[in-house]
Amino acid sequence: MTKFRCTLAMMRVRLAFGLLLWMSLGCHSSSTTKPTRERCIQVSEHVADLILAESMKDPGTLWDAIKAEPGPGDDALPADLSKETFAAWLDSPAGKTWMLQRRGNVLAATRQAVDGCVQNGSEAVVSCLLAARSKADVDACDAKAH
């Protein structure tokens, strides 16, 4: 399985709204104002941060997702780590490093949408997504785009 597919499978529960972003930015817009590559990259970074924040709301659910479908870097988790100790471990230096690696994996996935954003996106949708603070906000941006 490729790194990209592993990352998506691992984050499937929390990545659903990221996929909505891709659909929003990939669809042709009637808006005449096209976003720049820099703005689309900002969106990919912001959505990656939202995905991570969403997954961190419930470390137990994140643990379950990791155990169900391990992804890149998950084999580096300590052998004695459990669902009960996972949240505390995330606050440790090793846990913070692991989360930085996870951010890189999620960012690699969201960056897949940048070309579609530049070619077919609209500045209105980009602005909406950059203002998003939750899955509900991303869903609202998606609804406006269609």
C-alpha cells in the first residue's frame, strides 16, 4: 500500500471533511477570480491542521483508527503504549514528534488538491476554507461551492 493510501486509510474517520475540500476545489467554479498557488497551498496547510485538530479531540478514537489501519510511522509507537496511556504519551516529547510526523503525512495528502484548486477553484471557496474552524465550516464552504 502506498504512503498516500495508508495515510488516507488511517485517517478515514477524521479525513472525510478533507475529501469534501478536494471535491470543492476540484469542481469548476463560475467565479472569475482564480486563487493563486500560494493561496491554495495555504488552504492545504489549514485543512491539514483542521484534520489533526479534529483527530486530537478524542485520542481514543485516533488510537482505534491507528490500530485498525496503521499508517506511516505508526510502527514507531512504543510497544507498551495502550489506548489508556495514549493521550498522556501525546503530550510527551516523543508524542509531539510523532504528531509532527503525522502532520507531514496529512499535509502530503491535502497537497494533492493544490493543482485542482489552482486550475478549477475559486477565490471565494478558498477564502471560505481559510476561515473554516471546524468540519461544519468546511461542509458549509462545500455547500456554497455547489
